[in-house]
Amino acid sequence: MRYSLCLLLLLAMVVGCGSREDDFVSVATGQDARDDIAREDRNGTIPASASDFYYWDEGFLSDHTTFWSFKCESMDDCKAAVAPPEDFRAWEQPRYDLVDWEQPTFDFILSGPAYFGDQHKTDKWDVRAITRGSFALYIHHGERVSELQYTAIDHDLLRVYRLRWFGDSLTTKLDEIGYKESKDSPTRRSRRVRPPAESPSP
């Protein structure tokens, strides 16, 4: 009986873990956010000039989403913060290929953490306001588990933004909006591609 009750409790936890309005969300600022970003980012190049750190994390099992941002004192510092690690592999290059600014069309990029609920809205994620900047977008749309990495630099405010999302919830989202992965990549991982137009969240 005790064993069956434990299984039921575990099942209830797993079923309820899809919402970003639960206890699986953590938010950090200041030194705590800096430490979290250093652990999350494999490159780990946080410039000494960086300040105003923000980190938002939601994760459970194989589904995980993180948003983070911070300010720099120079463009060189911003670019260094998002440069590829020394040991990166060739197929990872699209994650780091910054190109001239284009306004995101994915609502979850535009809205940031607020996409998962108004209670997560923050002025530390404001890519909507970027007018001069650069960005990189990497998407792997898997049959079950997908992965997305988005990086942006605001050239005027000297602020770096990064989003990482992987898991079956991303697969569901990409399926809902009809996203199609590039088929000409030899590794079946997409190169930087333009996503289909999507109406931003109000």
C-alpha cells in the first residue's frame, strides 16, 4: 500500500511539472545570477565589466528553459561573452554566428520569461526595444526532444541576452506553429534559419 501511494505521488508531481507557474521556477539577480550564468554557459566568459545580472530558470527532468542577461561596458566585452568555447565542435557553429539585427518573430523570444506567465515579466528581458543589435538563432527540431539557443546583443544599451530551451515542450511548440527544420544540414541540425512568422503575444 505504501509503495502504491508513493507511485501515485510521484505521478502527480510529473504530471504537474509542465506549468511555469509552479515551484520549479527559480529567479536570481546580482552575484547569485552571475554564478548561475557561469554554470549554465559552457563558455563561461563573463567579462569583468559585466553588471546588472538576471537569471531565470525552469527545469524538470528532460525539459529545461533558461533566460539570462547582463550589461557590459563595451561591445568587445559583449561579443567575448557570447563567443564559442575553445572546444566547440563544427556543428555547433550556428549557435554562435551573430548576424545583423532582426526583430524576433517567436513570441517566447519577444516576451522572455513573461511568455510563461505574467508573474514572470521583467525589464531585464527586453529584446523588443533593440533597434541596433546582432543575434544568433539555433534550432534543432527533434521528433521528441528539441533544442533552441538564442543570443542577442543590444548595441546601444550594451546588454547581452541568451535563451536556451530544450525538451518535449519545445517540440510541441514548434509543431504548433508549423516550424520546419532545414533538411540540408548533414547532421540534421539546423543552420541559422528564419522562423515562420508568428503573431507576438499581446
